Amino acid sequence: MNDMLRNTLLFVGIAVLILGAGFVQSWNTALLILNMGLISAIMSLGVNLQWGFAGLFNVGVMGFVALGGLATVLVSMPPVGEAWAAGGLRVLGGLLLGGLTIVAAILLFNRMSPGRTRGIAVTVLLVVGFVIYRAVFDPGVAAVESVNPAAAGYLGGLGLPVLLAWPVGGLLAAGAAWIIGKTALGLRSDYLAIATLGIAEILVAMIKNEDWMSRGVKNVIGLPRPVPYEIDLQNDPGFVQKATDLGIDPVTASSLYVKLGYGLLFAAVLIVIFILAQLALKSPWGRMMRAIRDNETAAEAMGKDVTRRHLQVFILGSAVCGIAGAMMTTLDGQLTPGTYQPLRYTFLIWVMVIVGGSGNNLGAVLGGFLIWWLWVEVEPIGQFVMGVVTAGMADGSALKEHLLDSVAHMRLLTMGVVLLLVLRFSPRGLIPER
């Protein structure tokens, strides 16, 4: 069996699984799996750029996804006028002073000669700058967060179309990746993993606690949508008539219509990113990245700036994850910082890349769809299987109760089993790198 036929059959199998969910459960479930599969495939492509192209072990995916979600709030939500009047300018002034303090400390450090005097001068500058920054910033934050805290308590956003938040999410994640990369990319792979995981936790903690920016754990709800609202469609006589002519309940039809709209937008973004990733992979830059991945010492001996190239691909991969994070928050219609957990937004994405085939963009897409389908469907399948297994057991049996309670853990068990099976029988993934 040649590679093209094998790859085609694998994707046909994924299509059959999603269609099966539609026939057996509901088409709303199938479309939800499809939409999240598209977003997961984009995240997987971002990680594959870093690991598959350059061998960078980034375990901070969650942080970049969260920044993409934050961008959706900052771009699309309308500004809160009362909050801006109460302390918005003081907040911006405090942030500006903090940034100027850091810049001044860097300039002072570079201009002074090494020695104890330089250390004391930089320390004094940072301490004084920090005190001034907090003196301006804290009162502004308190004033903003006191404005209708139950419904607002934050500055809001720019009120722009939500689709603009997707590239902005990529830019925000890319900026954070540049800062992180400048400090962490010189570390060995295992230390890089620890550093990126820690920094991701810091980013998520910031989003959770800075209420003036994102309402923290109180969540931002009612985000604008790039597709119509279901209630608007249900109140549209033309749409209701078309749904009735097709023999579909208007409420169900409106939900399917919205999910299909999201699916088309997400598919367009995935196609664009996939094409760009393929062009990068087959370009001289892509060949150079793989050469650096395989032997950094040899690449450096041939005059390649390894650190700079690592920074490039780290920024690109993080930007893709940021775009996916903005798309996911748009689909959810709300920003919920408490849900950003490493299990889902880091471990699961890495499983997608490994199972699909690291170093192969097509494999990353396949892994995104397959693992997300398993993540959603394993629990109901497990409930059915355990129901059949325990059907002959007496009610109240300790074994029966234990087996039924274990269904909640089927997801984690399945992810581990799938990963072990793939590593055993296809260690390079379902669609390995050529």
C-alpha cells in the first residue's frame, strides 16, 4: 500500500468516526467534534513546527493558548466607559512606567562598566521604579475593579470584529514567545520543558488574577460571534420556512447552521496554516531547520545561527497556538481562565503530535482529529461497555459500583493506551515524517 492511499484511508476513517457520531448520537455532537477537531489540528500544527521541525520541547502550550483567548476579550469586547473614567488612564500610566523602568534598567546595565557599582545602580533604579509603578498602578486597578464588579469590573476591549482577534491572538502569543525564547532557548531540552511549563503557569495565573484586564475567574461571557445567533435565526421567517421545508426543527436547524458556519471558518484557517507549514517544510529554511534538529553541532560548524533559528520557529509555533486559542474562545463564547489546565492544553496536544507523526504536518492534522474524537467519545462508549459488562451483576454489588465509577477515568486510560500502542507498533506516528 503506497503512502497516498494509506493516508487517504486514515482520513476517511476519521470522517467515518465523525459521521458515526452524527448518526448514533446527534449531528450537533458530530459538528462540535468537527469544530474542536479543526482547532486541535491547528494547535497540533503549531507544536509540530517547534518539535517536528526543530526539536524544541515546549511544554508551555497552555500559556500561548490562554493568550489567544485573552486577545479575543481585548479586541472584541466593547470598552467599559465607567471603568476607563474611574482609573483606566492610571492603569495605562502605571504599565507605561513599569515598562520604562525595565528599559532604563537594561540601558543602564549595558552602558555602565561591570562591577559592584553597576549592580547597585541597577538595583536602586529597579526598586525606585517599582515603588513608583505600584503607586500609580494599584489605585487605578482598585478603581477599575470597583465599577460594577458583578457584571464588569474591567476595562473591556476595543469593540472590533471578533475575527480580528484571531491574528491578534497570534501576535500576542508571538510577542510572549519572543520574550520567553530570548531567556529560555539556551537551556537544554529538559530544562526548556520545565521553564516553558512554569512560564505558562505564570501567564495563566496572570489572566486569572488580573481582574481589571480579563475579569479573572469571574469569566468574560457574551463574546461577539462571527456567525449569527440561534435566536435570530429562529426569529427569521425565511430561515424557519427553509428548515420546515427540509423537515428539520427550526431550533435544531439554527444550531446546526451556526456550527457549520464555525466549521467553515475554522477549516479555512486550518487550510491556510497547513499550506504555509508545508511550504515552509519544503523550503530551504525547512531543510535547514531539520538539519539543525538532527545535528546542532554540524549546523553550527556550517555557519548556521542555531539560537536565532530556534527563536524563529518557537515564535511561529507559538503564534499558531495563539490563533487556535483565540478561535476556541470565540467558539465557546466566553473566556474562562480556570479551565486552562496542562492536561488538556499541553499533554493532549503532545499526544496528537506523537500519535499523528511528528515532523509531518499531515500527521499532526490527523492526530488532532483522532485524539479529540477519542477524548469526547471514550466516556459514552465506556459507559455503554461497562453497562453491558455489569448487566448480570446484582444491584449494590461493590464490583459493579466500582466498574461503573471507573468510567470517569476512561479518557486518561484510553489516551495512555493509544499512546503506548502507537509507540510500540508505529513509533514514528500514524503518518511518519518522510
